[in-house]
Amino acid sequence: MREEHGNVAPVMIAKGEDPGDVRTDVPYQLMTILSNLYPWMSDGKKIAVLTRRCDEKALAEIFKRGYFDRARIVQIGLACSKEQIAACRCSDPVPSTVDIGEPHAGVGSDALSEKLMNMSSEERLRFWIYQFRKCNKCFACTANCPVCFCDECVLEERTFVPERGVPPGMSFHLIRAYHLADKCIECGECERSCPAGIPLLTFRKLVAKDFRDMYKFSPGDDKNVSPLLTTLEGEALEGDECNEC
Amino acid sequence: MTEFKPTILAFCCNWCSYAGADLAGVSRLQMPTNVHVVRVMCSASVKPEYVMKAISQGIDGVLVLGCHIGDCHYMTGNHRTAKRIPVVQKILKDVGIDEKRVRLDWVSAAEGEKFQKVITEFVDEVAKLGPNPLREVAF
Amino acid sequence: MPRIGVFICHCGHNIASTVSVEEVAKFAATLPGVVIADHNLYSCSEEGLNSIRKSIEQNKLDRVVVAACTPRTHEPLFRSVCEQAGVNKYLFEFVNIREHCSWIHAKEPSSATEKAKRLVAMGVSKAALLEPQTEGESNVIPAALVIGGGLAGLRATASLAAQGIETHLIEKEPRLGGLLNDITTLAPYSESADTLLQELVDEVRGSKRAHIHLNSKLRGLTGFVGNFKATLDEAGKKKEIEIGAIIVATGANELQPEGEYGYGSVPGVVTQLEFERTLKRGEKPGDTVFIQCVGSRQPGREYCSRICCNTSLKNALKVLEAGGTATIIHRDIMSYGTVWEEMYRKASEKGVRFIRYTLNDIPHVRSHASGTAVDVFDETLGERIHLDANRVVLATPLISQKDSAEVGKLLKVPRDKHGFFLEAHVKLRPVEFATDGVFICGTARWPSSVRETLSQALGAAAKAAIPIKRGKVVIESITAWADPDKCAACGNCVASCPYEAIEILEQDGKRVAKVNETQCKGCGTCVAACPNDAMQQRGFTTRQLSAMIDSLVKHALEESP
């Protein structure tokens, strides 16, 4: 990233160019940008990219789906600062190789998640309705998401999101939560980019915890297939016996 | 005050549950009038999006019924259903909607009585939960 | 705007006595796109079908909704009427207001009527979005598989082979014939069971088309009507065969009593089949007491095994012929029909003694100095009676085969709570399973007599020959397809498909999912796996099903008081 006119924005540096004054201290979803650029970078040359731990996981999800040629990507490991870790309530902040920055331990919990799960369901629903009413369906959350792979989002259509106007109803957020259940790498970009300030990362973390508890699966690992895509072979199911036969 | 009668949507797979529902009918097994069956070929074709949509629009409960595990007409179709629906339930719980509003169960073509039992139990359970809180919420 | 016709069926009183058909029709007429809503006494009758056909033509309908019974039996009929009237059969939608409404809400006519309206509204909203489809065809492998080499399997094999169809008969035992091997004579005319069996075996063995696999079991099955591939275990060797149709003739077994009525402890107590074997060996039966309904028609096994009364009557007459006395202790003599009732009368006249017992006071069997004794409370006389016997025959029911669950799972066909296989419809499709190309006959379905078994076997063979003789089967157009504009090639569908029918291909410079429609079986698993609604199933599109949900919301929540 480089600062220009008081804003920090991603920058692409070609081989042999002087990188100049680059910044690494501002969180940015480079994998989303790389996904958008990748089809145009058809020269087959290698691409180095600044990679936090969450980016590494996003890359794993991207590799798994065959969107990038693994051999072309060179990761420059970036360890996040203490402040950043706190802002992301991140429990897993250290990339496999640290090239830039000092590794810091993750934080164990998300205060809002805990507060929400201690509420009654009525209170929790009231909380989320209040939050989701702020949504103006700008699609910043999907546009900036590194693991949203569709060109056009189904939530833009009225098949499942029947509301004509803004805000969209609950289905918009529920369906997005389901779509991300087995791939969200908790980078927090949706929350950061949401102009309405909806605590979307907390919502992601709640679902991610459930998913982990149920299936012992966390997204961001390119060796394991999502449990939603596998069968039940070898898994015990309760109460599935047919009592009649 | 009149008794609350929930509105329930049920997805039944063509091969087992829909046939089980037919058998319940042929056997004249009586059950509440709240449940509306939509026939699909396999429980695995039930998009979680349908469930989310129905609940968001105020439907009080959604049932997804398929063949017993091992009996799926499409070999492992219902394995996917068994994986997906619990995720739907958890997401609902996370936003404060009772996950009991969505139920996944297995009803074979021979289980007319089980169909009746599942319907009756589910209607009772959802009636106890009261109207879907999203019914009255204007976004 | 589509032109939808809605036809509500009274089904005589079946629907109309609970649901106000007129009211539903009146309501249906107000739904968007509906140009005519009518009702018929029996929509499936000649008259009903004609009136639907006329209405399609007169009103220039392009979508047809029938609200009646279940699509599982009647959809083909109404689809063909649509076709006759020039409407593509995939523009037809069935709404079930009998099995799913009137029959299960018999005491709530007004709620049932309201529910029927909502179901019709949901059907109409789906119908408006239906699209015409063209059906594919697939070739049929001109061969059949018969599972089970007993009476039913032999008869079916002989019949198929005689029609010129290559037929594989698999039998798990080392010999053909099943239960028939143990039987002496057949009621009511005392033909020799051996003769019947020998004739059938000779016919099968003499046919070039019939291929017998002994010591063989079905281990795996893939494919669909016309194109099945079966994996056999033939005496320990794996073998693969390809067939177009399958007949299940796996038979049944006699229930072995577990110590009841002195079985296993009191000498002379045998089951009916064991008794048949002693008769076959030429042993003199002596004084014989038959106890009926041992282990049947009681809690846990409620069904009547149908053949035991007639078998006991037949064997009681044999006992008399051999100079013994015969007593039948029964709960009711089920000698239904003409010839069996005649045999019952004959047995009474010739001196077979009948004693009626109830479940409250069942006969007691014990050892006795001179042999075996039975104490029984005669319900008719109101007295306790003591009987001496050389033999006590326990008429136990036929029960389903132990491995019927395994066969059911391999073939994906249902069984009832007693483990007997379930046909598609008792009256409309008696020897067929709901799965196309798979048929059922004999005692694998329920206990049946030799005559019934033979008729069923011939029926199943005739049914199985239909697709084979036609040479082609029509593939219902319910396959999936991917919209290339929406597909992001994420591969969820590829990973979810149970048939490996989807692959990611490059098309116009873009990677997209492509469904191989000959491999697709129309389960729709990929549809649910697709995050972007790119994957659709014909006849069950996400727009169609979402419209049904919207319709339910509208009619149940928004417009209800």
C-alpha cells in the first residue's frame, strides 16, 4: 500500500520498479483486489502479494477452487500489529512465514459475540434487527469479501430477497451468512467496509464458532474439503434409524 | 383470544417423505391443517435459501423431510441435507430466532404414522414458540 | 401473461365431503393468470378428462393445474391430456388436496377448505413459471435380472426368457426352488409340488435365454431403468452384468418359534414346514393337532399370513387319509374365496375337528406319557379340552427375508414395517416399485399362495418386458443445468453431485459448470449447493419454488384475519 493524497491505497509494483515509500500498517483486502486483477494478468508471471494470516487462508480457499495458479503466487508474510489484532478480535494472526512485522499472539474472544450469546434470543433478535435496518444494500460487504466468488450476487435479485427497497430484510443477511459458513476466513473486511457500521465480523464469528463446533472445520485450509460438500460416510448420526423396517 | 395456528412449510422428497405423506392420507391419519407440503425430488435440492426466505417472510416453521440415511433414492443426496440444515438452524439461533422453527427429519414411504407424528409434534412445538417474531417486523 | 386453467376434483366424496370444492374453484378464479377454474366429480374419469381437454382448447390455456390426488399415481394421466390438447406436458402442475388435505383433515372442513385454497394458490404460482421441456430418450439394455430362484423367480424368468429376453436369475442358495422344495402337495387339488417345481426348473434350464447364477447375491447396483449395472457375488467371484429391468422375487421365510408351545422342548412339536418335510419323507403323521396363528395376528406382528389356514386344512385332510385324527385349533379360519372354502367344508365333513381359541387363553402344549398333549379352552363350548397327539404342528407366519433390508437398500426400494417390500400402489401399480424398471412379485411382497405368486410373477415379467421390448425409455425432463452467465465455477456442484455428472469446462473464455444430462438423475443436490443460483433443475427452478413460498406468505399471513 502507498499513501497518496492522504489516503492509503493498494499499489502494484512491477519487477525492477522502485517500491518507494510503502505502507503495511493499514488493513486492506488485497486478495479481493488480486482476484479481480488476476484474469487480466495473463502473462503467467509470478505475483508477490502482502499476506496476513487471514489472507493466507483466503488464498487457500481460492486455490481450492482453482481460481489462481498456486505456482504464480509468492506470499510476503505480514504479522499484524497488536492494535490490528485487537481491532479484528483475531485469534489466529500469525502467517506461516513472517517477512514483515513482529508476530503477536491472537486474542481469545470477541466481546460483542459473548455479550450477544448471553442475551435472551428476543434481545439478540432485537439487536440484529436494529443493526440490519441500517443496511442500505450497498454490497460493500460482498464486493470486498475475498471469498465471495460470484460476479453478480444472487442477493441483488428478488428470488430470495423479496424486499423491493432498502433495507433488505433478514433473508439477505441470513443467506449471506450461510454462503460464508464454510469459507469465511474472518478477515473482517465486510465490517470495515460497511458504511452503516453493522458488526458483520461478529456475526461471522458467531457462525464460524457454530460451524467449528459442529464439524470441526475452519475455513482457510486448502487440504480439507468443506463438510457441506462431503457425505456422511463414517460419521455417526443420531436418531436416523428407520423404526419401521 | 383465539389459539395461535402457525403457518408451516414442509419440503418432502418425492421418493420417501412425499410417499409417506400420501400413505398418511390413504390411512386417514388426522393431523393439523397448518402444514403445506412442497414436493421436491430430493431433500438435498432444498436450498437453505428457501428456508431463510420463508422464515424471513414470517413463515412460523419449516420442515425438511427426506429418506432415511442409506435409503436416499439418489444414493447420498440426503447426506448433504443432513449437513446443510443444521447450519441453517445455527445461523437462525445466532440472530435470535429459535432454531426449533426449522426441523429436519426422515420419513420413509412406509411411515405414514411417523409423518403424522412429525407433523403433529412440529405444529405443537411451533405453536408453543408463538408467531414468528419476524412476521411483525417491518424492515 | 400465462393462461392458466385450474381444475378441482371432487373425487366423489373423497375430497368434496370435507373441502368445499366450489369455494376453492371460486377462489382459484381470482388468482393471477387464471382464466378458468372449474370442478369435476372425478377429474380422472373419461368425462373429467374430456372436459379438461375441451376447456384447454376453448380457453386457449397454456398452463394446467389439477387439484386432486397425488402426482405419484395420476400425474402421467393428466400430463397426457395436456399433450392431447396441445399443451406441453411439463406445463402441468399437480396439487394434492386429497392425501394431503381432505383425507387428513376430515373433521375440519372449513380449515381444510382454507388450506386447499392456499395449496392451489401455491400450485398456480408455480404453474405460471413452468416452462415447456423436451424429453430425452435412452436405449434399453435388452436383458433382465430376476433376484430369487424360488417359485416367483423361476416363473418370472421362464416368462421373460420365453419372450426372447436374456434373463439372469440369481439365487443365493445352491439349489433352485426355495420353499417349494420342502412342500409335499399343493392345496386345494393335491398336485405334487415336486412336479410343478421340476417343470419350471426344466423350462428355465432348457431356455437359451435364461442364465442361472446359483450361490449368488446382489452386491451393488447403479443406473436407472433401461441401463442398470449389477454387481454379483457368484460363489465368491465378482461378476458384473448389465440389464434393463429388475424383478425382485426374494420370497419369504417361515417364522421359527422361540420356545412357544413347547417348540424345541416338547417332542413332536414342529412347524408347518417341518411337518411338510416329514410327510415328504413318507412318515405317518398319526393324531395331529394344528395350532394356527402362532406368532401372527398379535401385537408386534399384526398381519395375517394368509396361507397357513389353507395349508393346515390341506394337511389335516392328508392326516385323515393316512388314518390319523386331525384337530385345528384356530382363532378364525381364513379360507377365503371359492376353492378354499370348499376345502374347509370338505375338512369339516370328513371329520377334522375345529376348536376356536382366543389370545386371552392360548393353548398349552406339554409332554405326556403317550406322546404330546394339548390343553385348550374351547371358546365356543366354554370348556377346557384335553387332546392327546402324536404331533403338534405350529402354523407360524411367513416373515420377510433377513436380507430384505440389504436388497432394499441396494435397489433403493421401500419396505413396510414387517420388512416386506412395498409396491408403488396397491391397486394402480401392484407389481411395480415407484422406481421405474424395478418390479416385485411373490412372497417378498406379502404372504401369498402358489397361485397368487404365479400370477404376480407373470404380471411382473409382463411389466418388465415393456421397456425392454420398446427398446427405449423416455427420460423425464427434470435434469439440472447451469446458467453460464451466473456460474462462478466454484465447484460446489461438482463436489456435491452423487453421479459425477457435472464438470467445470471452459466456455467462451470463461470457466463454467456443465451438466452432463445423460448422467444427471434430477436430484437437484447441485441446485442447493450453488451459492449463486446459477444451477437450476427443470420443473423445480428456484424461481418456481420461491414463488410457492411467496404465495404461501401472501395467502396465509398477509390475507388471513
